[in-house]
Amino acid sequence: MTLSAERTLSQTEFLLELNPVVEAELNRHIPVAKEWFPHEYVPWSEGRTYDGVLGGEAWIESDSNLSEVAKSALIINLLTEDNLPSYHHEIAVLFGRDKAWGDWVHRWTAEEGRHAVALRDYLSVTRAVDPVALERLRMQHMSQGFISANDSNLLRSLAYVSFQELATRVSHRNTGRATGDPVADQLLARIAADENLHMIFYRNLLQAALQLDPNQTMRAITDVVKSFEMPGADIPGFQRKAVAMAVEGIYDLRQHKDDVVMPVLRFWKVFEL
């Protein structure tokens, strides 16, 4: 599949050349993607009816046993997952809905869809956060939509999601530990496992792109590493919450470099090119 380094492929050519790789990666992915059910990870017996139309108990601060930074991290993680419709639109337009690309778009979306369901159910049942404030944040954030900074560029988008899926895995895993709640830790570990498999899919796909057109692909990787930010960066209050999360060790610049950027770059052998 390796082409001459002098050859510069168009985006359409990349889509066509990579389609067999997408198909092979999808066939590899499905058997290892463990089926799981969000309802099994939620402690339903802890739930109580809220105030409102059913006349239950209003949420109060003391209902939550979580630290402020753990609550902030869970909110950021959930709101980021909530924006799945926008992410689906972005990759469906970019990858298309035909052949193996389309099969992957739908499979990825279906797997990602479990994450927000499980997280919101956990937060609601355990009364971990104010449900009214959470819903208002969801409406505000999703109403803005998500527009990728990668300008519908296939290679930059593949490089971005390779790093982003791994960054999300690290954030979910460390958030689970920060809660001090074994139930939350188990749920977030399950979600993190999905994110890791998604990272592997995109990482392997970009590795194939490096073989097709190393110069153009390396430029895309460089651009993404220099400009990377998480998809939830436009969530209201994100910067303040991100600082608190960094101080707590949930996600900071050192982790971004050591646990996200460098492992992926080493896999692609960019320092050997």
C-alpha cells in the first residue's frame, strides 16, 4: 500500500485508499469491543424522586458526597459526551456514509452513545450534582454545537481523534479514581475502555496514511499537536474547572505529553522518519 513519498494524495484519494484499512480495522474492532449495558453500572437502589411534577425531594448540596473537583470533572466529562450529535455530524460529513467508512461512523456513534446515558443516570440517581444546573448547562452547550478546528481536513481530523480519544480515556480513568466512589470508578473505567479501543482504531488508520503520504500526514500531525484542545473546551467555566482538575491530577500538561502525545507519536515512529 506504500506509495512514493513524492506523491501528494487528494482527500478523495485518501478516502478510497484507506477504505480497505477501515474495513480491516472495523473487523478487528468488533470482536474485541465488549458488549455492556449502562443500567448495570448505576446504583438504582440509591435513587429518590426529585421535586417537581412528581413531588419528591429537592436536591441540596449535602446530597452529594463528592469533592468539588470530582463533580466538576464528571460534569465536564458528561457534557463532552453529550455533544455526540455534533460529533456524529462532523465525521459523517467528513468520512461519508458509504462503504466501510459509513459502517464505522455508525458503529462508533452507537458505542459512544452509551457513555452519556450511563454518566447522567449515575449522577441523577446518586444526587451527585444539581440536576437543574446540569440540564441548563447541557442545553447551553449543545445549543452551541461543535465545529472542528480541523477545517474538514481528513488527515488533521484523524490525527486529532487519535490524540483526543486517548486524552478522553485518561480523563475518564482519573476522574473515576478522584471520586473515591467504587461505583463511579467502575463505570468510568468501562467508558475509558471504549475510548481506548476508539483511539486504537484511529491511530492505526493514521499509521496507514503515513505509509501512503508521509509528508502530508506528518504536517497534519504537527498541526494537531501544536493546536490541540479538548472538544469540551467551550463548555461554560471550562478553564476554571480544567485548572482544578490539573491540580488534582485528573488531567494536566504533563499527563497530556507523557500519557497521550508521546505514546501515539512513538507508535507512529515519527522520530524515525
